[in-house]
Amino acid sequence: MMSSSVASQQPPRRRRRLPPTAQPQSPTVTTIHALGDDLLLDIFLRLPSLPSLVRAALACRSFLAAVRSSPAFRRRFRALHPPPLVGFFFETVGRDLPSFSPVRRRSDPDLAAAVRGADVFLTRLPYHEDAYPGWDIKDCHGGCLLLLNRETAQIAAYNPLTRALHLLPTPPNEISKGRRGKFERLNFFLLLSEENPGSFRVITLCHDKSRVRAVVYSSGAREWRILPWSEAAPAQPSGKKRWLLSGTRANGNLYWAHRKEDYMLVLDTTALQFSFIDLPVFLKGQGPIYAIGETKDGKLCMVFIMEFMLFISFWRVDTDGVERWIIDDGFSLEEEILQATEGTRNDDDKLILLVYSVMDGIVYLSPFLCRGNPNLPCWFLSFCLETRKLEKLFHRTSDNNLFPYIMAWPPSLVGTDVSP
């Protein structure tokens, strides 16, 4: 048995210490501002439309900087989300300004907000009390209108969404033989620069009995330049000065069909060189029933209508190695058109379809009653070349020319400078 003295010399037993109670850690808060640009832009790709992207990008400076600094993202977004149709501008008889009809899509509130914020009444255009008939639309492209005041011979480029207004100097009298009123007969085309927002050109065509030439305005030089005459067009057997129909644009070029012959004059807007291509014989002189345009992926195409059949034709190399218009497919629209005109036509009315334009793979058209009441409203329609779907856009009285107004990529979302 151990003595008490020995026991007292034993070292005291150490008590086992419990680990300290862990203090609760505050959770790490991760917000969208902490995301990298790549992940943020991947999220933005899933937005439903361009107006939604504009709204998101303008929420803060970092979002805007991410969108502006990535051309690759902008290309991907355009491929996934075509520029939306905002509405139509109409040239209205007896008014000094065009009218506007919006396309109402309840599924896209951001597009509706863009329409509400746009200056569709064109209030920034100069007003002249004694100028009648006032402003006419000569072109509508890239979200901008090109307008001509027939009385004052003034030309304006205006973006109703951004309210950017450019007033151009009067074109040289030489292109209209010194008569101011002749400007209204000329086609003017607005060409915008994607690389340099705010920079643009305006091109018009002059021709005499057998020759053609281009007249170009540059926003950088702020002056008109008359190019030399071109002999690209074949000689005109009739010898008449007005041997070309109104022009149109497609795939980066400008096109004018001959009034009576089966060919089209083509102007390359980059090289400013003229050439010509054949037109199907059965379409010569039949301007209202066909339109030149481009598909969603930029291919040159033609849409024409025979009775209630809509045909799609592409300019491509045939089996013999020669480029020509080749019919790709045809679709019957009779049932849809008869439903769209129900209640506005009589049994003896002659009903035809007019093609207004083909833009980004969308055909814009409308039925027309040849012997009916011209004051009756009608449906304006769109036909998608990719989905083959006919859609009713709106119902209203037909005026003169109409111009689809499509929202372009805003200049505020291009570049790297995000300073206010």
C-alpha cells in the first residue's frame, strides 16, 4: 500500500479540456455584382429580347461595361434574338408627317416600354408652317428614318428611339436638273456603320436614257459627292428617262428593277460599282407582287405571289454553273387570307396580295381589294421564311407606302467608354 507521502508527490492529473464552442460564422453573401463578365454575359444571352437586354445593361455601370466591351457577345445575342419589330410608319395622304402603328405584344413588356418611350410623332423634325405636303419617308433602316421635305428640299436622318437628329445639306441641283420638286422621285438609302455608331452614308441614284451614276453623302465629310457615269446598264431601246422602278436594299446592295425588261440594276454599296442581274421573265414590270430581300442568315432571296401562292426564290448557282433565281418552295395562303379579310369584302371583289418588303427572313404583306372600298381597314401580315408561319400584326386602313420599323442595336451598348 502506497503511503500518503508518496501519493502526495504524484503530479496532479490534468483535466481534459473540451474544445471551445465554435462561433457561428456569418454567411458569405454573393450577389450578381460578384459574377465575372463571362458568366454575366451568359445570363444576358437568356434574356427574351433586345429591349430586355437594354434595360438590364443600363441597370449599373459594370453591366453596361460588360456588354459594350464584348463584340462576340453582341454577335451571339443578335444570332439568338433577331431585332424586334416595333411597328410601322405609314405615309398618310393629306398630312405633313407620317403616322405610326405599334405592334402590340403582351408577352414582351420591355418592347412595349420602348414603344412608349419612342418619339413616334417625330416632334424633333423642323416644322415649317408654309411647307406642304411636309415630310415623306424615303428609307427606314437600322432604327433610323430618312425623310425628305418635298417643299424645302431638306433631308433629315432621325432615330425615334434615341432622338438623334441629323439635318443634311440640300442635295446638288445637278442630280434633279435644277428643279427642287424632282427630289421626291429619287430613291434615297440610309447606310449605317456598325463599327462606328453615329456614322452613316446616304446614297441616291441618277440616270438618264442609258446611263446611271451614284450620288453619296457622308456624315464625316458632311457633303454630297457625285460619282462618274457608269455604262453598266444595257442600252435602253425605248430611250425613256424613267426606265427603272423604285429601288430596294438587300444583302448590302441596292437593287432597281427595269420597268419593262427582265433584269435588275445592282449597286455594290462598298465598292460603289454597278452591275446587273437577270429577273424572271414572268416578273418583269410586276413590282408590287414581288420583293427582293434577305433571309435570317443574310442570303439573297426573292418572294413573289401568284394568286394566293407565296413563292420563295434564291439567287444561286444552277446545275449549269450559272447564277440565276431558283424557286425553292411555295406556300398556299388562301385560307389565312380569306379569314383575314372576312367581313371587309364582297364576293365580287378582286383580292390580291401586296408584298412590301423582306427583312431578316420576314415577309411583310397585306391583302388589297382592287374593286372594294379603299377606306375599309385590312390586316397587315408577316410571314416567317424559317418557321413558315403567317401572323396577323394589326388591322387598319391602308394608306400609301409603309415602312417596318425595327429596333436596332443601340449605340449606347457599343464601345468601351461607359462615362455618362
